[in-house]
Amino acid sequence: MLVISMPAVKHIFTKDKLKSDENRVLVQKPSFPKKIDDIKGYTNQIDNYLSDQFGFRKIFIRSSNKLRYQLFNEISSKQITVGNNGFIYFNSHIADNPNLLIKSVCNVQSLPKTFQQKTISLFKGLLNYSKRLDIISDIAIIPTKGKIYPENLPEPQKSWCTRNSPAWWESLFMNEKHYRIYYPLKKMLDLKSSVQVYLPKHFHWHGILPNIIAKDIMKSLWSIDSIQNIESEKVNVSTDLRTHTLGLKLYDSSVKYNFDEFNIVICEGKNCINGIQSVYKNNISYVYSNPLINSDTKLVVLADSFGQYIAKNFILGFPEVIVININNLSLDEQFKFYEWIVKEVKPTHLLHLMHDGGIYGRTIKLERLMKEIEKV
């Protein structure tokens, strides 16, 4: 018993804690009470802490997932929906609010009209800001899997996402004639008959789709033709939802493109861009250079977690591509970061890329940013 429980014992006496691979933040060891009145609360805190850090915890979760998935087609995480034909769906970024993502993109849970109009106004302001600085700026919104493969969802999610009514923001954005919003829903639905648009066990796009969409963005937004005929090979890739599927070995068949023949220089990490640490401490950046393209253009993509999967494909049309995941960008860092992008990085093209469930979060951040910009 003592040996099996060692993970909990080790955690209690270890200063540098191991990163959890669960889908929520586990209770941390509470501080010892300094007052008598705090002892009762401390007892409850210790109970919760030991429950979370119990040595058998991960063993139980893994065993439970294996049994539930094999026998009942279920997974213990509330953020995962297990569908038909081997499909699993990431349904919410918030553990305490299951299905929030699917409800949002499938128009089950619309935001107030005032917020919708605010979103449009803020996105317009952001594009106008770039335009004043002679930067070609656009927005790309990527439909997530629930919109593309609703037929494999269980009920009631299936009914939510097979309705013909657009998501709340679609009609608002699509009526804009002077602002280019790239939203490839129809294209991705049409592609279903010929390619695997989303891998069954992945949340993010992977393989052939980012390549197709990158080429289409460059062609339709900027009239840039990309290099063609890239060699590819079939690969098996582990699910990107491992945090939520402990104990399960889930793989998809995908495609990996070979960029070696183009002598592309790649850098991935926090220190790929000189000076970025001063304005964005916890950045995740990807920098690509293609010596075969003779052009003075430079593309910067400000993206959520979908950005890294399309990043490399833009290098087929640009000599330099910088992709920055701004999920970790704090409200206090925003203005200095955008100012630094404009003055120091000096892109000719700027693409704001996000998945359809990320519009709400981007709007919240933009409201603070645009107030700072208006002061200048």
C-alpha cells in the first residue's frame, strides 16, 4: 500500500511540483494556519488536498476511462463528447461549463445583441488601426469540428449543430463589404467528400486541411500563389486531447508534408523573435524563413492554438512568416505588444486567426486594447 501510494507522499514533500495532466487545476497544499480560528477551515482544505493528491488517483482515472470508453463509449472528462464512428469532440474550454463551445458555435447560446455589435465594432477598429499604418490586415475564423461533422455527434448536440441557422456572428460579419472576414465553412463542408477535414480524435486541425486553407487564404485575400507539389507521407498521430483522455491510446491517420526541399529555416519557442520577451513574457512563437521566395513581404499571424498548425504552410507564399499564439497575452501586455509588432517586426501582412469558439475571448481582450489605441 505504501509503495503504491508513493506519488502522493512524494508530492507532499517535493518543492517543485510536476505538471498535472488532468483537465482542471488540482487542489494545492494549503498553508499551515496561523490563527486558532483558521484550524477548522484548514482541516477541510487538507481533506480536499489529500483527495486530489491521493496516490491511486491517476490509476483510478485511467482505469475508469478504459472501461467507460470500451463498454459505454464514454470518457470521464465533462469537456469531451464521444460521438459515433470513432469521433470525439472537445465541447468546452471550461470544465464547469460542459458544451459551452458547441452551444456557442452552433447558435444554441447566443450572446446579447449589444455584445455582438461591440464585437463588430472592435474588429473594425482593429483592422482600421492596421490600415492607417499601411499594413494589409485581415481576420480568419476557422469553424470547429462540431460545425463540420455534426452527423457524428450524439443527441442533443447533433440537433444543435445540424440546424441551418448560422451562429450569431456569421450574419453580422458576412454582411460587411469593406472588411474581409475569411470564414471557410462552405469550403470545409464541400471538402468532406474528398478529404478528412478534421481527424476523428483531434480538436485542432491537422494534416492536409491547414495546407489547403493556407493556400486559399493567400489566394483569396492577397492574390498570392503558393508553391505547389509538396511531397507528403502518411503518419499516425496521437490525439491532441490527451489531457482529457487519460488511460486511452487514441490515434488518427494523418498526412505530414515534407518541407525539406525548400530549405525552410524553422524556429519554435519563446526566444525566436528578438525583443518579444520584453512585451510578451509567456509567448509561444513560430518563425519560418523561405530563401526560395524573392519578395519583400512579411506575414505575422496572431492566433490562438489553431495558429501553429497552419503556420508552416504560409511559408509557401511568403519569404518570412511569424506566428504568435496570443492565448497567454495578458491585458496589461496587449498595447505594448501590438505597438512592438508594428514598430519592430514591421509586417506587410497581418492576419488575426482564431477558431469560431474563440471570438468571445478575443472580444474581451480587444475592448481593453482599443481603448489604449484610441488614447494615442
